[in-house]
Amino acid sequence: MNNRILMLCGVLLVTACGGNQKGTETAAPAVEESAPLVVYSSRAEQLIAPIFAAFTEDTGIEVQYVTDDPQPLIERLKAEGENTPASVLLTVDAGNLWFAADQGVLAGLDSQTLKAVVPSFLRDSQDRWFGLSLRARTIVYDTRVVNPSQLSDYASLADEQWQGKLCLRTSKKVYNQSLVAMLIETLGAAPTETIVEGWINNLATDVFPNDTKLIEAVADGRCAVGIVNTYYLGRLQKQGELPVGLYFPTEADGGVHVNVSGAGVVKNAANPEAAQLLLEWLVGDRGQALFANENLEFPVRSDVTPHPIVDAWGPYSASTVPLENAGIRQAEAVKLMDRAGYR
Amino acid sequence: MQARLWQLMVVAIALVMALPMIVAVAALGADSAGVWSHIVEYVLPRVTVNTLLLVVGVAVLSLLLGTIAAWLTSVFDFPGQRWFAWCLMLPLALPGYVTAFALSGVFEYSSPLAGALRFWGISLPGVSAGLASTLCLTLTLYPYVFLLARQAFLSQGRRSLEVAQSLGMRQARGMWRVALPFARPWLVAGVSLVIMETLADFGTVKVFNFDTFTTAIYSAWFGLFSLTAALQMSLCLLVLVVAALWLERRARRLRRYTGVGQKDPQHRLPLTGGRRWLATCFCGGLFVIAFLVPVGQLVVWAIDYVQLEWSARYWSYLRASVSLATFAAVFVALLSVLLGFGRRRAPGRTTDSAVQVSTLGYALPGTVLAVGFFVALSGVQDGLTAIGRALGAGDAFVVTLTGTLWVMLLAYAARFLAVGFSPVGSGFERISPRIDDTAEILGLRGVKRLRQVYLPLLTPGIATALLLVFVDVMKELPITLITRPFGWDTLSVRIFQMTTEGEWQRASIPALTIVLCGLIPVMILQRQKSNSRGATN
């Protein structure tokens, strides 16, 4: 009995070591021979794999990627320093992109293509990152009880008429942190704090862990209004009709808060030319169509047609305040929400 | 002299395992730019209360459920007893956050069940985030107590119980006065694992949006961009854990637990009448809610998504998961035996503290531990390379640590050594000093004694360690994410890809695959137990 267990341990150890050697042996030469472009991505695999496949098809450059949350990836880039295998950091939310640039892991990129296509408010002021697709965070409402004429901007959701009717996602999600950061940038800290306190007063129920649950609650009639990223509604609309409407704040009201998913070239990139090529390809026709439509987001290029579901929502005007403020003011926004009791 | 060497080895293991904590201590001096004072004023009061409630709730409930279930299945005979003895361990194969999202899929307001009940005029009671987190964590963590308590009851409780009964003590009293006190090292080991896992949990509380110390650590890092403050808070958490462990050890310092030798032949006490069915209902109910319901929900989702999600790539996820879990389990079991043996050969304060330190990683939130490890090893790697250059080896001597499987194994060990060491360490505690004396007389020393005397006695403990670590690594996420080399995507990484985009239903496919893989080691363990019982018969 015991001998059997010992033997089993022995066999496992031998296979373990064998496996390791094999792993490193095959990994090392592969990196040197064909030198694939390495991307660190916080965008999930199923959203990037088809895009990289298309890029490889067009350019012949192979792409390897590691997925993780943005902050661990940034710490990893910092720790790896000059030895990093990565050339591109791809992530969502301007706050994360700003932080990566602030921590010095991204290099400035002088690309006429990118500058021509990506509006300046959707990229870093020193061109260290570029927005590639837009994610509008806007107002959803229950079409059975709310008339769109009752709605205007984010601040108005703090009005008394929404007492016990507003639903929000947790403040721990970076999308809400960016939204509040941008409110601070446009309206100032004190008025924003009053608005957030008003939102909390108006809550219909405890904050939701994600946008999907929030939209389901609107469809169930538990909330009249809420704030979500549009693509979550798009995903649910793919499965069937919902009594949920989208409202875009107008230009006069400050426009829609947009965020980006974007990318930058890593400072010590092993392969900076291929990295730049990938970013430029992503704002090209094929890249844009794939990158935005895979996740029902808005393409950063206005001349590319979005997915039919997205197209059906109609046009909107985005707030044009530079997005890097979402990062600069993020910590301030988190503290403000903590003070206002927004969990 | 030899004792000195063993001590050195234990200290060396502790140093490597403590690397992330060293990074955290180094962060103490750093300034966290006002973040800390903000946290103390607005965040800490609430999360401290929440965390305490959660930990106490989960610990007490797990202790109750685990001990009662273990007691019933090891001492009594009732319908389904043999079956429950192993299937009550199955919830261990479910990651906490998977149980959480599956159960909330069943019971939440917008679920089909709740909708149907509302149609009939019944509304499900609203459950607070705290209660929901407590229940879900209990349902996934009680198996630690169950497993270790059963080991205790099977190996010792029954014989002592027979003595107690022959002296006229009633069954229930026998449990309180004899079996439970004897089982204390196991129960404590089980509950310690539950507590540490609860303190480190992020996935489950995130599903319910319940604010705890861990969520505060993450929001300091992800929201306030201060890894420094996050590390500082993690260190506070560790101080709490160390204090709790120290108190417990002080409380049982003067006690000794030694085994009575051979295993008992098997005869369980029959239960009579209504009690039989009460026992069946208790075990059955626990199994249904902790395993069947969440897995059932996963299966329902999986049917909808299998076409979209299943692909040949699952074989590579599966291979990565199983190989990593196997390597890590063997590595951790090996380290546990070395630590346990070292502690026995070189007893004393230094060895004791070193052993304690090496098992602390379990209470650190996974991502913090993972990043701490990554930062520390990158430092070691740069340092070694620089030394190589300074010595004139130039670029020929470039140490590559990060991005290899070795780093993954070390980080897994730092996280799960507590899990592996619990059963092995309790096993060592139960080996009588008289056995050492006998071995000494027979001239068995060092590795020889380890192999010929200890290992046979430790087999059940080692098997438990292998099983627990295997299942834990299958479920592990943050360390796998940050340290995996290219092409080593596991099943849990696949779950991450889905849940990070809110596609919980689609994540049911990798989740179910993890559960199925987790069943295999549980069954092996069960078979091995019944075989060894057969042998003594």
C-alpha cells in the first residue's frame, strides 16, 4: 500500500520534472525563431483572439497574449523592466491606461495614422496610449413607466422625482469611478459630491455587482432608471426584446460619458515596429469593424458602421473632455464616493 | 549537528515562502499619499465589522456542519452512510465564486424559480449580501472540517468512545467528553483553513458585493492606484491571523496528542427509528444545497452554451489544469513532510516560527500574494544576473525565473502550504515519541527514519494533502493568471475570461469541467481509505 503511494509520488515527480524541462525547452527557441508579438491584455480572450487571428492573416505577424486584470499586468511590466517579453499593453478604461502611462511602462508613439484617426480627447496628451473603441456609459430606463422627456443628464438622476427609483452598479467598478472622475472634472468636486449623495438617496435597492443584473432589474420593474455601458444592453437585446430604453444625454447637457478600450506600446518593447503596426491595423477598416463589433462597442472611427444592434440605438454626442482626466481624478473620485456612502 | 541542518532547511523554506510578505514589509516604509488616512476614516470601520461577522459566521457554521456530518458518517450506521462519507466532500471541488453565482442564479429575483414562485404568490425572502456570502463560503469550505474531523474520528475517536461506553458513558456525552477533545488538533486545523480561506476570499464576496478587508485591499490598489496601501493592509490582515494562531497554540501548548497504534476494525453503531432518517436528512440536505443545486444550475446553463463554448482547446486547458495541480500537489506534500520532519528533528522556537511563517501565505488575498511573489522573484532574477555580470560572465549568465513553471510552483506552494501542512503536521503530532525512541534503539536515523517509520504512519495525511492541494490548485486563479507561461491557460483561467466580461452562464462549461476533475481525486482518496480498511480487517 505505502510502497504504491511512494511509487506514485516518484512517478509524478519524474513526470513533473520532465514536463518542466520540456516546457522550457520548447518555449525558449519558439520565442527566438519566429519572434511573435507579445501582447498583455486585460480584454478577455474571446474578444481578442479573433482579432489577432485576422491581424496575423493580414500581416503574417504572429501574436501571443497573456490576459489578466489591468493592475497586475502593469505591475508585471514594471517588475520585468527591460526584460519584458511584451510589446503592447491592451486594456479597457482610460483610468487604467492613464495609470500605465503614469507608471512609466508605456512609450510615446509618433504615428500619423493614429493621430489622424483617434480624436485628441480619446488619447493620451503625450501619445502613450490611444482609444480604439468607445464604450458609452449612459442612462437606461423602464419604457413602461418613464417618458424620455423626463431625462436629461447624469446629475438630474439626483433629482427628487427619482426617489426610490434609481439603480446603480457598485462604485468599485472602474466604469463608475471614471464617470464620477469626469463629473468632477466638468462640474467641480463639491457639486459632484452633492450629486452622488443625491444618487444614493434615490436608490431603489442595494447597488448591483454588474451592469447585466442592473438591466435585468429595470426589465423586472424594480428600477425605473439606471446607468450602464451600452454593450451590456446590446448583449441582452441579442437574446430578445426588453422593455428597456437607452437615453443619451444631449450635447447641451454635456453629452454622453464615453470611455475607451485602448492600447499603448510598452516602453521596453521587444518588437516596437510590429507593436505600432498592430495599433495602426486596429484603427484600419478591418481592425475597427472587428474590434468594436465583437463586443458591441462603438468604433473609434466615425466612418466605420457599428454592429446593427448598436446602429439601431441611433447617433449620440460624446462629451469631449479629455479622457485622461478619468485617470488623473480617479483616486479623488473613489474617495468622494466612499465619503458619500456609495458602496 | 544533523538537527542543525534540518533547522536550516526549515528556515530556508520559510524564507522562500515569505517572499511576498517581505515585499509587503518593505512597503511599510513607503508613503501611500494620504490613501491610508482616507481608508482608516471611511473604509476600515465598516469592512472590519463585516469581515469579523463573515469570519465568525463561516467558521462557526463550517465547524458545526463539518463536525456533525463527520461524526454521523464515521460513528453511526444509517441509510446512505457509506455514500455520504465521500460525497459530502464533493463541494470542495466547487470554487466559492462558482457556487455563489450558481446559487444566486437559482434564487435571485430575476431567476425562473423566483419568477414561478411569484406567479403563485410566494416571494423568496431577500437575503442580505453578508448572509449570502456567509452561506456560500460555508457551503464550499465546510468540507475542510469534514475531511479532517472524519480522519480524527476514524483513527481515534471510536476506540476511545468504546472505552467511554464500557465505562457507562452515554453516546452524546461520549462525543462531548471524549471524541471532540481528542479530535481537537484536526478540528482546529480544519477551522484554521476555513478562516484563512475566508479572509483571503475575493471572488465570493464580489459576486454579492459584500465589502470586506479583501475588497478594501483591492479597491486601494485598483481604485486608488496604491499598491503600497494594499500591501500595508494585507500586512494588517496577516498580523490578525498570526495573533489568532498564537492564541490557539498557547491554549493547547501543554497538551499532547499521540495515536494508539493500529486502526480499529470496522463496526459502526446502528441508529434507531426516527434518528436514522434524521441523520439521512441532515447529510442529504447538506449535499443537495452545497452540491446538487449549484451543479444542477451549471448543467442547465451549460446545455444552452455548450455549442458556443466547447472546443478542442478544452483538452489543452484540461491538460494544463491537471498537470499544474499534480505538480503543485506533489511539491507541497514534499515540502510539508520536510517541514514536519524538520520540526520533529529540531524542535524549538526558531523551527516553530519558521513553520508558522511558511504557512501564512494562505491568508493573503491571491492577487496580492501573486504580485508580491512576482516582484520579489524579478528582483532576485535581476540581482543574480547582475552578480553574474559583475563576475565577468557577461550576458552568458542570465537567470530566467519569471515565466517558467518553477515560479508557478513556488507561488502555489506559498499559497497552499498551509493546506498541505495541516493534515501532514497533525499526522506528525500523532506519532508517539515512543516510536522515536524505538527507532533510535534500532538505529534508524535521518532520511531512513523518515522513510521507514514516519512515511507509513503519515500516508493518510499525505494523501489528504495531495488531494486538497490538487483541488485547490485546480480552482486557483490569480497566481495562475500572473505566472503562467504562454500556452498554460487552465480551466480557471477560462472561467476568468468569461466572468470578467460578465458572461456567467457561459462560464458554466469550464466550471463544470473543474468539478468533474475534482471528483477524480476525491474518489481515489475514498478508494484508498476503504482499501486500507480492508487490509486491517
